[in-house]
Amino acid sequence: MKANQLETGKIHHLFLQFVLPAVISMVLVGTQSMVDGLFLGRYASTNAMASVNIAIPYMQMIMGCTMIVCSGTISFLGRTLGEKTEQSNRKAQDIFRSSLLALLFCAVVLMLLGIFANKQLAVWMGANHVLLTDTAHYIRVLAIFIPAISFMVLFGFTARLLGKPQLYLIATIVCLFCNIAMDFIAIKILHLGAMGAALATGFSYVAGLMVTIRPLLEKKNVVNVYRGKFQISLLRHTVLNGSSEGVTSLATAVTVWLFNTALMAYAGEGGVAAFTVINYISNFVILVMFGVADGIGTMVSYNYGAGHLDRVRKILRTALLLNFISGVLIFAVLNIFSQPLIGMFITDQPDITQMAVQGAHLYSFAFLLNGFNIVQSGYQTALGNAANSALIAGSRGLIFIFIGMTLLPKIFEISGVWLTVPFAEIFTVIICMFIDRQEYRKQQRTLKFSKTAETYSD
């Protein structure tokens, strides 16, 4: 990567280079779960589809640990390499090596948990006697592929700092096509159901890993798998900085668990199936928003490390605008086209379809606000403000979700379940505005001090 690309390139050009591939990558990753849902809903059963949804908290545990390490690593690496010194290059190598070994440890622990305690996990996540077997099988098979899942993400994210922002996109395209082919074979032809979906997902990540690993095997790159030392102090900073991503994944797992539990009580397996479909559709735009937040991470951290605070604010404003436009579009789509979209997943079950349509209309209000919160959380991570980022992620995904799920269903019954997410996003926006105002004042003081120092030196 050219030394001045992130510092001097036009903002809209950088968005095309870094944010667009990140958005497409995120959407393709999310599309994989939608593909699984389409095959399961049409060629297996709605119960098989619901079983995979019950297992989402386990997948979120995997992605949570992965994103804690990966997001913290990229933010730390970006700010370190932005300093452009020989010492910073050596430090960057140690950061990557420490993260690599930590991620390996986490992957092995989660893999053993999934292999030997899959039934206990399935019960804990809310599977009843109807869904237990499929959920446990899905968890056990997916667990085998956890190292491939984790390392594909780490290597793909790191490649952006090595001047290859499109590599992770290529890997996710490979993943998607591999997943479609495997779903067709495992679910439609071999009738393996939820287990087939897990096999398809796992092998698709193995294929993606083969793509993202290449730059990290080149010794000429400033960051690779050969150099660097494990340093617990660097790992501590990395994990702390990426903690908000862990909170986000934990929040997603808790949200799914709360929704599944509430809907199981109100509407049984049909309610869980309805939520599963809404989750598939809504995840599409959520991943666009997370892709924007993820894509600006490298740009923000590098420019922040280099002291270009005006560029940092421009990047933030552009990202917020993009996510707001995405939110308005999905709000319109869910209110106008919810019936045919849900019909792609559920056929010949009008009661479940109608429940999902009504839920989608209420749930859609969240998209007018959550893009703002998602960008603000990612922005704070890129700046190294782990506590602020974790507060935002925890507010929208844990604190206000729990409050909403406790209060709203008592007042509005099942409609209160669907309104919980919009409720959480409204209150998180208020917190985000306060945090961003404080950060802006801090940056203005830094700019003023820098200009005063330059004047004095002249």
C-alpha cells in the first residue's frame, strides 16, 4: 500500500476502495445464512430452519471472539502503521503475532465446546424437544470449522492494510458460491437438513481462507505470519479495543435468545420461524450498515494516527449519510414488499406468513435509527475509544433490548416483541449524540493545540 494513500486520497475514492468492498463482503456473508434458510425452508422444513436460528447464539459466540481480536487488531495496526516509523513497523508485527495466537486459542476452545457439549448448548439456547436434535447436529458440525472461520476474517481484514482491500471481497464471493453448491448437494440431494447447512457453511469458509491467507504468507509484507513476538501487553490493548465488537456479537446472541424465548411462549415454533425469516431479511441491510462501519475503520484509524482529524470527521459524516439512506430504503421495502419477500422462505403456511408480515412492519422502524448507532460504535473502535464503543453496542443490543423485552410485551403482547428493537435504537441514539459531541470537542482541542504549536515553532 502506498504510504500516503489513506492520507491524501479523495474521500469518495477511498470509500470506493475500502468501504464498497467491505459492504459487499458483509452482505455476501449474510447472504450465506439466507441461502441456508431458503434451502432449508423449501427442501427440508420450517422446523429445520428454526433449528438453525436457535443455534445463532453459538455462531455469534464464534464471530464475537473473532471480531474482538480482528477489529481490535486492525484498529491498533492502522494507528501504529500511520505513525510511519521503523519502530512502529516492528510493533505492528508483534501486534499481529499476538492476535494470531490468541485467536487460535479461542477457536480451539469454542471448537471443543461445540463438539462435546452441543446438546447442552442447544437446550440452553432454547431448543425444545422438536428442535433439539437438529440444533445439536448443526452446532457439532459447525464447530469443526471454527479455526477456518476465524482465520479467514483475520487475514482478510489485515490484507486491507497491506494494500489489498478487495481480497476479503473475493474470499466472500468464493464462500457464497461454495455455500450455494454445498447447500444444493447436502440439503436438496442428500437430505441432510440442518447438518447439511452446517457442512455447507463450514466448507465455504475453508475455501475463503485459501484466498485470504496468501498475502500473509509473503515475507516481504510488513505484517506476515513469520515475524513478530507474542506480547501480552499488546494483546491486552488489542482485546480491549475490540471489546465493543464482542459486545455486539454477545448482544446479537442475547437478542436472538430473548426473541426466540418470547416468541416460543406466544406462538410456539411458528413464532420462531417467523422471526427467523424477518431476521434473514433485516440482516441484509444490517450487514450493509456494518460493512460501512467496518470499511471506514482502516481509513479512520490510519488518519487519526497520522493526525489528520479534519479527514476523520469527513469520513464519519459520509458514513452516517450512507447508512441513513440504507435505513430509509429497507424501511420502505419492508413496508411495501414484505409479503413476497417472506413468501420466498415460507410457503403454504398462511398463519406464519401473516405473523411475519405484521412483525416486519413494526420491526422496520429500527432501520431509521440503527445505521447511526452502528457507525458511531465502529468509529469509536477505530479511534481506540473502547469504552465508548462498548457502551453504544451494549446499549442497543443488551441494556435497552432487555428493558424493552421486559416491558413492551406486557403492554402490547406479541407486537411488543417486534417493537423492542426500535425502542432500543431510539435510546441508543441519544447516548451516541452525547458521546460524539464529547469526542468532537476533544478533537477540536487537539487541532487548536497543534496549530498553536506550529505557530510557536515558526
